[in-house]
Amino acid sequence: MEIQAEDMHEALRKAGLRITLARRVICRILADADEEHLTAAEILDRANNVAGGVDQSTVYRTLEALAELNYVQHVHIGHGAGFFHLRGDHAHHHLVCEVCGTAINVPYEDLEPAFASLRDKYGFMPDSTHFAILGHCQDCRETEETKSSVANDLL
Amino acid sequence: MEIQAEDMHEALRKAGLRITLARRVICRILADADEEHLTAAEILDRANNVAGGVDQSTVYRTLEALAELNYVQHVHIGHGAGFFHLRGDHAHHHLVCEVCGTAINVPYEDLEPAFASLRDKYGFMPDSTHFAILGHCQDCRETEETKSSVANDLL
DNA sequence: ATCCGTGCAAATACTTTGCATTTAC
DNA sequence: GTAAATGCAAAGTATTTGCACGGAT
């Protein structure tokens, strides 16, 4: 089951925080984004498309409040801006290409065996809501191979 | 076999780059750090302890040059400053606790099966020289359990 | 002599903070 | 009415870049 904007509203209320237009909009954006990785800047843009005059500081503060309530996670994958996304229960993980930055989603089941062995062997519980593996994606690997064969031809 | 400062010197020379005092010092720091995760600021500090007057821009530029030569990797784990470290042989990976920051080393063999399946299924080649899994370590998990039972007692 | 590398300072990118005003409750 | 949230601007980190000078080859 997906997290709804209303779930976040309720959590905010319970924490004694207030439901404002900006927050409503941001919760909606997060709920709609689902698996997408959004940067603060993208969330800001989308918020301003719906309701004008939203400031970046409001975006960051709202995201921080939702992170405090365990709805949002702020992750840094590679360089540049961090990503914000909901900590859903349908866990998925990311294969992030170090060359082109593409992220491939991997369903939890594909990594479960590896996680189980880490848990058993090291008592370590991987964060099942977010996980990034850095490496090289297929396209970039092919490009690299082409490049090296070209280089070899030139020798 | 560990990477030596001299290996990096040779690579720099081969690339037509020059061996300067700052670079010599930085290569040494990286070789000595071994598997430690150093930030640019820490490398700068250590460099200035050995040879004064090294600038941060020199540190970043040298690290970038070494990254280009595939000796150094710049990774961002969590927020804050990124870490720089040598790309050693694919020896081990890190389980990084999101609570206390402790990193547990895991030998490559323990993750090899998972890596193989990612390669087969997604054509994705995990970076075998660096890999961090975020999660909660055993100690922090125990502390958390204690905290929640205390909280329950207070209800 | 030729360029590459350096320090310095300024610029950039991302995120956080201080403050006066507005708004939800 | 009161405390929380907002917009604005400015400050804080982490990193990069422009430039003139100095140094490695």
C-alpha cells in the first residue's frame, strides 16, 4: 500500500505541527512521485507550479519535518544534490551508474538473500528502505568497451 | 598488495603530469590511510602538517587527477563532506551504520553471489572497489530496543 | 623554455538559519 | 491569542574555477 498525502497530514497533526498550503502541496508531490528520485530543487519547482511563492527554505523545512516523522529520507547518491523520497514499505533499492548517473530500481526480493546473510553474519540490519550500489550500467560498459577497442586500433 | 605512493607517482608521470611536493605528500597520505575514509579537509590538514602552505584547491585538483587515473574514488556516504580513498583490489566493502557511523568491513566473497546476480539480471557491474550499505549496526539496534522498552515503561 | 601546478580569492552549488510577518489552531 | 510556519535574505559547507606567478621537466 502506498503512502498517501493524508497519512503525512495526520502524522504532522499528531506531532503538533500545522497543515499549511505549502505542506499540503509538498506531501502531494512526494506521494505522487512514488519511486521517483526528487531533488529539493525539483520539489520546489513542482510546488511553485501548483501554488506560487513557495520558498526553498520552506521546502527544506517541510522535508526535514517529514524526515523527523520517518516519512521522508534524504539520501546522497554520488555527487551533487541529494534526493528526497518517501520511506515506503515496498522497499526497493538502486543500482546507480557512476558514469551516467542512471539509477536502476531493484526489487527487495533480489537482494533479500544477501541482506539475510549480512544480518546473520554481522548482526547488521541493512536499511531496507534505501540502499544504493555504485557501479557501471550496461550502456556505459558497452561504451567503455567501444572506446578501448578504438584506442587499441590507434596504437 | 597495497597501493604504494610510488605507483601513483608513476601513473602521474605516465600521464604527462608532474610530481610536485604537494602531490608527493598527498599520495603518501592516501597510501598510509589505507582503508580509512578521509575527507578533503582531513587530507588538507595532514598535508599541511607535513608541508605547510598547501591549499585546498591543490588537494582537490590532485585528488581529481588521481581519480582520473583510477587510483582514487570520491564517494558520498550520507550528508556532509565526501570521502576520498584509494581504489584497492576489490578486497572488501563497508556496512555503514546510519546511527553511529561505524563501518564494518565485509570480505568480497560474502557479497559476490549478490553481485553476480545483479550482473546477470540487470547487466549492471557493481563497483567492486567500493561499496557501502547503509543500515543499523548491532550495538545501535540493541540501544534502540532498550530505548523503546524504556519509553514503553513510561507510558 | 615550455607548460603544468600552485596559492589566492572569488564563484558555485546545496542546504541551513535569523528575523519580521503571517497564519493555523 | 499563541505558537508555528513562511518568505526573504544572508550565512554556512563542500567543491570548483580564474588568474598570475612559480616550478618541474
